[in-house]
Amino acid sequence: MAATFEENQDLIPEIPLKILVLSLIACVAFIIICSALGLTAWWQSAAFAAVSVAIIAVCLFVKVRITVDDANITVRRLRTYTVPLDHIIDVKKGDIDIMRNYSEWGIKKVKFRNYTVHGVEGAVSVKLLGRIVLTVTTARPDELYALLIEHRRND
């Protein structure tokens, strides 16, 4: 099955990620200097360095991937969430702040699945069977909306 829509998004935008990396590197360097001067134990430097490397790796390699093929919507961050296209009841697009409101749908006891990325303001919300609302941020909300609205249930 060929993907009709596919988008990969970084979990953290480039500039904040650079600030985070540089801050963690500066902190590790400071703690190593303190350890060399005997102000802290060496194991603390090693532990903080390991945690910093893990945080940087997660931020660099974890992405949000949105794929729509002939039969499914698949959203992947750390885990994959797949929905058949024939489960779509309604679709909305707009700014992420508006999409989080859901005021026009008037739904109670709903399970919300939000896959948002900082810095991306466009969003598409999909109302699904089973009282589930799936919201994803995307740089191309019009294209995703047009694709999903075609598969909306008519019953």
C-alpha cells in the first residue's frame, strides 16, 4: 500500500533543541570541572553525563510520523496508533488551540489522542467510532483534511 500522505515532524523544533543541547553540555562541563576540583564525586559527573546523553538522544531521534494510506491513518511517536479510515465520523481542521476545544462536537466521555509538536500550529482533529478524537499537528493541514474528509462515514 502506497502512502497517500506522509509527514515526519521533529519532537522539538531546531532552535530550542540547540539551546537544550548547549545547556546540557555546559552543565556537564561544569560538573566535570567541579569533580576535578574535588567539590563533587566523580560518579555524579558520570551519572549526569549519561542522563544528558539520553535526553539529547531522545530529543534527536524521536519524531512524530503521520501516514495515511489506502486503508489506515497511522500516527507514530514512541508507539504506533493505527485507525481504519472507515472509522472516521467527522474531520475538522484549524489552529491547534481551536482544535483542543472540541466545543462544536459536544462529546462526553471521550478518549482524546493528541499527537502535537511544539512550533506547529496547524491541526486536524478526527472524530472516530468508539468515542475517540484523534488530533495531530501538521504543517499541511489542508492536504490532510481534504484526504480524510473523503473517507468520512455517511451513515
